[in-house]
Amino acid sequence: MARTRSSSSSTTWRYVNPAYYLKRPKRLALLFMAFVSVSFFVWDRQTLVREHEDELFKLKEELLQLQNQLEELKPDDNIVNKINTTSKNLDDLPIDPIENQRRLKVKDAMVHAWTSYEKYAWGHDELQPQSKNGVDSFGGLGATLIDSLDTLYIMGLDEEFQRAKEWITNSLDFNKNYDASVFETTIRVVGGLLSAYDLSGEHVFLEKAKDIADRLLPAWDTPSGIPYNIINLVNGNPHNPGWTGGDSILADSGTEQLEFIALSQRTGDPKYQQKVENVIRELNKTFPADGLLPIYINPHKGTTSYSTITFGAMGDSFYEYLLKVWIQGNKTAAVKPYRDMWETSMKGLLTLVRRTEPSSFAYISEKIGSSLIDKMDELACFAPGMIALGSSGYGPDESSKFLNLAEELAWTCYNFYQSTPTKLAGENYFFHSGQLQDMSVGTSWNILRPETVESLFYLWRLTGNKTYQEWGWDIFQAFEKNSRVESGYVGLKDVNTGVKDNMMQSFFLAETLKYLYLLFSPPSVISLDEWVFNTEAHPLRIVTRVDSPEVSNSKQGTSTSSNNIRIRARKEGRFDKP
């Protein structure tokens, strides 16, 4: 037995000894061929699996497109039944087949963006389409997912909305050791959750909005009530970025009012409203005669610091919210101080408006001290929509003047896009009156921003002029041509060359695509008589304010408003089923 075992073992080891094959080249060749064959088989199987996954992804998108085309052939009863004859009779018009087709094309773009996010970046803040991975630009709060909730709901993407809701219910956790921007977290996360709640009536969204807002509240605990702009979501330690010299930023401090007032109304807890309205009261104490504030504010003294005055970056949405809080409160006496401040700021805006020769481009310049700078951010292209939205609150002459200005500025913003080889706008522009080329792109990247499309949406809703739809369609086609890739949408590093970047910003789904979709939808879909959009395009229900400008402490009144909102949301159900 021992010998047999030994003989068998030595025979086995002989076949694994390299020297055996070196003496027998034919067997070595056969062994090599067998190894290569097995390697090719394994590699081919892995390739087939990857190709199969990609093919399934493409088939899923094609199926959704076919479903959209099938739905296009069905009567859109839900929209027809929601016609509102009070909106300048625009809803009395039959649904234009071209508008319907374009609306479905925008919906297809949303499906492509969302499906790519689901496949490659689910639960992360943003998708990097080129490398097909997710990144946590906002501390891992699911920014794109939350930002997309109301867009999914409005477009009737029910299954996608439900999957997002399940993730929020089971996986969304704000207990993160992360220094969050109070501004970005408010407009994207608090605003996105509240909008989803107002639309669907699902209480989980309100609970999550309250959770994150409670974590942000310590930012307002300053001597002046002007908030710090950054706060840690776990320990609640607030501070300002070092590059501001310790100051707070105007837009970051004055762009939480819509969301926190809405949260107080829906929860019956006045603390959120009190914090954010105190900021406006503090600024109003020393509000200048022209209503224009520099972008830096001292949070200890509540006074402004010597810095740029702009309707672009770091200034923009402060002015927007002065108007929109007045609209949010249904334009009652309780919110008239906001309207008064906004009208004062519009007088100041008029002093910044200049026009070029020979093209007559109207633009909003920037100001430092007494010097004007012939520069305008694409971010400032929200202003035409804001001005048009606020024009109706004036008497006939002033209303006409401001609406005409809004249309002039919108023409300039549209030309931000038309003036480049890609037909996509750069980040900012400089103006050179008297020169043959009196407008030129400055910073030349494009990150899928929505501001121009936002203004086109408002101008179309308020005037009925289809020219704004045509301009919006031009912009959408430029995004499709230059920014759509296999796995989502990307920005451009340079609008002159078309070189792509690797980021699908969350606001592309929250704002750009939503405003484009609504641009081709009947005005009854998210009616401006019933809804106000926050600066991230999240629609919030208008609730009539009857409390005094000094914030009411009555929980009973706000609770009643909250109940009414939930009842109306449940009764109305879906807005659109194209």
C-alpha cells in the first residue's frame, strides 16, 4: 500500500513539474493552447455579461420612450380637466401638438438623466456620467434624488417617484459629520422635500424636512440674527467660509425664507419662520434708498461690508425671495413689507441697467462703490422672469415699463446662448458698447444652468408669446446636441470648443428640465395662481398670510393652513399624465 501511494504521488507531481514539459515540446504546446482557450472563454463570458447589462439598460430606455409615444396618442384627460379659465384665457386654447411633442421630448430627457442616475449613482449626491460613478458633493444627502422628486411627480413618472420615496423612507440619514452649506441644503433638500409633500401629501417628506431644518437652525444663533452660512450636521457648530473674511453672504443669508415659512405653516411650529423673518427685519433697519446691498454682511453687527453689488452670484436670490415671499403669502398686508423692499430694490436695479451699441443688448451691470462693471452673470438671467412676475403688482404704466425691461433682458440672455458655436451660454459675459462685437463670453464653461429657461417660462406664462417657447426649444436642442451622453448629461468645459466635463448637476433635473417641461405644458400645470417656485424650482403651495409682519406665535393658525394644504394635495392628485 505504501508503495502504491508513493508511486501515484510521484506520477502526479511529474505532470506539474516544468522540466517534464521542457523535454516534451509537443505537450507544452498543447498545454499552452488549452490555457489560451480557457482564458478566452472566461474573458468572453465577462464581456458578454457587461454587454448584456448595457443592452438591458438601453432596452429599458427604449421601452420608456415607446411608452411615452403610446401615451402621446391617448387623450390627456387629466390636464384637460384641470383647465383654469382665469389665467388670461391661455388655457382655453387647444393643446398644441407641437408643444405636446416637445414636452414629451423633454420628458424623455428626464428619463434618460434619471435612469442614468439610478444605474450609476443611486443615493449619491450627483452623477459623473463620463466615468459612470456617483459623487457626494453635498455630504451624501442624496441631492439629485431629492432635487428630482417634484420633477418626477409633475411628469407623471410614478414608479420612479415611488422608488425615490422608498429610498428617502429607508435610507436617507442626515446624521453626518459634514459641514453643510445652509443655503444649498435649504433650497435643494428642505425645498425639495417640502415640494414633494405639497404635491403628494406623503408625510414622510415633511418629517425629513423638519429633521434637516432642525439641524440647520443653530446657524441663526448670532448677535444680529444674520445666519452663519455653514453648519456641521452632527454637532451643530456654525461658521462662515474663510474666504469671506468672516462675513456672511447676502444670497446665502436671505434665501431661506420661502422654505422655512412653509415649514412653519405645515408643522404649526413658528420657530422656523421666526428665524428667517428676523433676517429681513434686521436688513430692513438700514435698507438703503436704492435697495441694493453688497454681497457681504457682518453676522455680529448686521451691517454690510464694502463689496460687490450684483444680481449675479452671491446676490441674486435675496432679491428674488423678497418678491416671492409676498407671493407665497398671497399678497396680503402681512407680507407687504417684502413687496415694499422689493420695489425699492427694483429702483436700484434700474440704475444698473445699461444698453450696448450697436446691438442694443440690455444688461444688469455690477457695482463696486460708485463704479459700474460691464459684466453680467448667466445666473442673473433669472432677473427677467422675476421682473415679469413682479410687474403685475404695479400700476399700468410702471407694469408696462418693467415688463418691457424683462423682455429686453431676456433677449440678451437668449443671445448668451446664440452667440457661441455650441449655442450654449458661458458662465458670464462682458459688454463693449461701441465696438463691432459689443458682447463677449468671459468664463466660458456651461454647467447646465437653468436661469435663462426659467425666465422664458415666466415670460411665456405671463404674456402668452410663443417666441419664448421657440427660444427655449433652441436651448433644449443645444443641450441635446452637446451635453447628452450615453449615461446622462454633462456640462461643457468650454462653450466655444464643446469639450465636455464629467458632472450632471442636480439642478439640471430639478430646474432646467422642469422649466423646459412646463414651458411646453398648459398654464394650469403648476398654476402661478396656486404655486410659487423656490430658487431651486421647487413649487410650494401659496398660503394666505393673515399674521402680522412681526411673526405670529399662534400654532393654531399655521396648523389649519397645514391641514388645508394636505387636503388639497390629496384631492388634486397627479398634475400631468402625458
